[in-house]
Amino acid sequence: MILEWICIVVYSISLILILFYAFAQLNLLINYVRAQKIVDNSPLLDLKNPEEVPYVTIQLPVFNEAYVMDRLLDNIALIEYPREKLEIQVLDDSTDETVETTAAHVNRLAATGLDIVHITRIDRSGFKAGALKEGLAIAKGDLIAIFDADFLPDADWLYKTIPYFKDPETGVVQTRWAHLNRDYSILTQIQAFALDAHFTLEQVGRNSKGHFINFNGTAGVWRKETIYDAGNWEGDTLTEDLDLSYRAQLKNWKFKYLEHVTTPAELPIVISAARSQQFRWNKGGAENFRKMFKRVVSSEMSFKSKMHGVLHLLNSTMFLNVLIVGILSIPMLYIKNEYGHLREYFIVMSFFVISTIIFFICYWYMYKKTYGNGVKNFISYIGMFFTFFSIAMGFSFHNSIAVLEGHAGKRSEFVRTPKFNLKAVGGNWKTNKYLRKKISPHVFIEGILMFYFAFGMYSAFIVGTEPDFGLFPFHLMLTIGFGFVFFRSLTDKQ
């Protein structure tokens, strides 16, 4: 009976934490809806007046980007801004032949009169954070725009973002990510689905009320003074962008999020690339919770901002709660049918389905912003929602390992996400030399979990005197999710 009660307690706590997170998302949705009615009266720099044009440095942190480097440099060369007030730094930490090809490309662009420099390091300490910090020390600009290698800003991107630095308290302007290959596969569709919710509901919902938001590592602009005032880039977490964002906001710098300005980028098209990206983001989130929790709760921010900040830093930990609920749900199914005196408890527990309903409402609001309203789109949304949730749950074991490592303080290297640019390789992604060839041991555990949750579906028929289908849809989604991650990990040759 002790094991049963431990199972009940842990299961209940995880469900309560998920519900609490769902209510926070609902609050962000309310904030988002209200923000749509507010007219933005931010003071703007007049870039037609030479005296108001600030000096801008564009930083391009890159590492072994053979497939996208030419595309990146050619695109950045098209950026419209007064040439006498623009500098471009290619912060190249590459260890392969791209060092030479990039240097040659930079020299060709420099010969056209563009102020562009190629900066390399022998010591890659701090990884991306270290490269940004080193470039910052010699940057000419008062404002620092940053783009990862797969981002392709429009030519007028600086004219859409730089004016918002008229307010001297504005430290960061962040734009919304768009997706070059949204419809390439189910994998890219569900990644776009999740990112769209973050870049609408979450970023606007938080920013509109002055809560903590984060610079997303790319497609944004920093005031140089803000970076220095916040303590500069630090490489002690895998998400240096989230880390610096919180330190800057704790110094009372304002962040400006521009939902209407999009910056297209490439989504990972193979599951090994998505796994490495997910691992870095989720472990980095946990590392930042460990680093920033005390600073946030002891700050002078409002109670609500502190609560949203803590939940923001705990975002990745929701995967651990989902995994716990999933694993314990099968024992709970048997406990439910064996101990009749717990009937009232399970009636109360059924209330927690409201978490799924809240997520369904929040994501629908974001989905229709992209695809429009109407019955046909709503039906498509239902399919996408359950596909997304199934696959997200399929990633829960992999991401939970990342979260546990982050909370435990286990250090690991910054693992880059391979970029593809399928046009450059004739559409054949298998030729990408940066893909990991070894299959992670996690994959085989995910295969075991697929069969475990399939047993959960079978249990619905045998657990009691009558079938109990209460958890059948949940176990079906878990089986599909882990099955998708397991088989794709094998067939994509991680």
C-alpha cells in the first residue's frame, strides 16, 4: 500500500504543476488578446535624419556551416542601412574547410565597399557566448544585431527594428521567427506549431504586461550598453540568450517585442537535428532556473512578474512532469480499479483534463492567427493539435534527461543544430556531413516506452470487470508519440 500511496502523491503533484502551468498560459492568452487592442505609441528614431541614425554592428556567429554560409552572407549583403553606420562581423568558430571559403567570400564583399570583417578564434571557450563577447569588445556599433546562420532577414529589417531604440531605456528589440520550410514534413509542421505559440501568445503575453521575456538568440538587436550593464555574455549555460535576457531585465532594461516583424529561418528537417536542438534548449532552461531563481524571487519586480518569470524558467521542466504522469498513469489505472474507496479521488483527478482544454484553446487562438478561422481550418487544427501533443510527449523522455542534467548542474558542450539548405544539395539531406551517425541510447528506451504505453491501451480492456477507457486516448497519444520519435530516430540514422 505504501507504493500505491507514493504513486498517487507523485502523480497528483505532477498533475497539479501541469494545471498551474496551463492557467499561466491562459493568463498569457488573456494578455495577448488585450494587447491586440492597444495602439503602439512607442517613440521612434527618424532614420531619415542622419543625426538620429545609430551605428549598428551585425554579428553572425557561425560554426561549420558549409551548406548555408554563402546564402547567409549574400543575404546580409543586401541589408539596407547607411553604409557609413553599418559594420558586419562574421564570428567564425569553424574547424573545417569553411574557414577558408568564408574568408574568401567576406573578402569579395569587402571589396564592394561593405564594412565586413572575418573574425576567428583558436580557443572556442564559451562557444557562441564566447564568440559574441569577443566580437563585442571590438564592435563599432552602439546597437548589436545578431543572426544565426540559417536566418534570412529582409533587406529593410534594420529600418523596421532600429527606430524602437529612441527610448533610452530600451535594451533589446526582438522579432518573430518565420519558417522557410514549415510544410516540409510532419516534423517541421509540429516545430512551427510550437514556435508560433511561443512567438505570439508567450512573447506578446509577457511583454505587454512588463513580465520577463527572452531574447531568442537571433533575429534581434541589443543595445551595447545593455549587454555590458547586465554583465556581458556568459557561457556557463547552454542558453546564453535566456541568461543575459534575465540579467538585463533585472537591471530594469526594457525589452520590445515586435510581432509584426518576421525573420525567416530554417527548421530542423531530421529528428537527430531536432533532438540536439531540443536537448540544448531544455537543458539550458533548467540551468537558467538554477542560476536565476533566487535573483528573480528576490528582485523588485511585481509578484505576478516573478511568478511568470519562475514558470518561464521552468518551461522545460513540464516535460518531466508529463513523463511522470505518463509512466504512472498505467499503475494508477490498476489502483483505480483495485481500490474502490478511492473513487472520489479519481473523480477529482478527472478535473485535470481542464489542462488539455486550456492548451487546446490557447493553441487554437494562435493557429487561426496564421491560417485563419472557419470550420475547415478548425478541423485541420484538431488534427495538428493532437499530432503535436503526441509527438511532444514522445520527446518527453529525451527532454527530461536534459532537464535533470540542467537542474543537477552537469556541464556539457554546446552541440550545434545542423543546417541543411536543401536547394544547395539538390534536396538530399542525407549528404549532410554534420549529421550525427550514432544512435543515442535514449532511442531504445523510447522504443520500450512505446510498447509500455501500448500495454496501457491493452490494460483498458483487462483491468477490471468492465473495460476502463478513461486513459485510453492519453495512452494512444503516448504510444504514437514515442513510436514516431523511435522509428524516425532509426530511419533518419541519427
